[in-house]
Amino acid sequence: MSGDTVIARDAETIVVQVERPGGVVMVESTETVVLKEDPASSVVLLEDDSQVVISPHPEMQIVLASGQQGPPGPPGIPGPAGGQVLQRTAGQDTSALVVVYEDLFSAVWPADPDVETDVLALLGVTVSAAQGGQPINVQRLGVIDDASWSFVPGRRVFLAGQGRLTQEPPQAGYDVLIGTAVSPTRLLLNIQDPIELE
């Protein structure tokens, strides 16, 4: 069967061979239509239980003239917001703006400046909240803004207990520089290697 317009109805399977270069197959529907490729590189249009299988051609185009948008897919890993953002799994219920370290299973936990294994595996600062076992976003570079902060601009920001941020230099444990406050509500991340304090 050859032609420009194919409508799949009633669980039928219609095979269309596009014979001319630059052929266009129009699939018109008021129902949800999903476009995908099968292992043989032919194009399959699914409409409920119906299928339209179109034989491959190097210059073939598929045009969906009308259709209903399908459900949204799962959220992808966020792109950088002026820095590097990674997605990991929260090891426990964790809020945003917490300094975390990563374990061997790619789970993250609030870091403690008195624990050597925490500071040596430091990953970054959470920019989302998550329950234990759920995805959480962690930023490593760039700037983070939060209206609840009241930093002194120009001063450094350090790791404090339970992954908190502080501008008070540590007196014991490890000195872990997280970055610098460029305004009362903006942190420029600049995570440095920990320095052990005596």
C-alpha cells in the first residue's frame, strides 16, 4: 500500500511503503499518537491499540497533522544553573542547601566537618529537597541564590555540623571551604580540599 495519508483505526495494522524519495506520510488523528523506531529502523505510529508500520526510506518524513499530547515523561537530570548540577539519591530525608558527601552507592548524606570520611568524599550543596531513597540535586560549581541567607558579602563560607553553612571559621576538625558570599543571598561555590586542624 502506498500513499500520502494513512489513518489507523480499530486495531488495524497498515503497512505503508514509501516508494519515492522525499515521500511524506501524513498521519491524522484526534487521539494520542506516539512516534518511535523499531529494531528494523522502520517507523511505528501507535494510536491506542492501532499500529501504522512504515517501511524505512532515507528521505522519508513523518508528519503528525493533529493529535493529543501524551503524558509527560519522567524528569531528566537538571542542566547546570551557572554551574554543575548532579542527581544522586538521598540517603536520608534531606533539605535543600545542605553540604553532602557521596557514599559508595551514589547516595548522599549531610557532611560533618569532624568526620574525615565525610570531608574527603564531599560532593556539593543540595539545591533540592528529597526524602530518603529519592532523587536529589547537588550543585558543585557556580552560584546558588537563596533569600533566606544573610551572609556577609566578601567573606568565606565553611562547612559546619550536619552539612550546615557558616561564615565562622572552624576551630577543630577540618577546615572545609565551600565558597564565598558575593551578596547576602548569593554563594559562589569554590569547594576546596579539607585542611585538618590541630
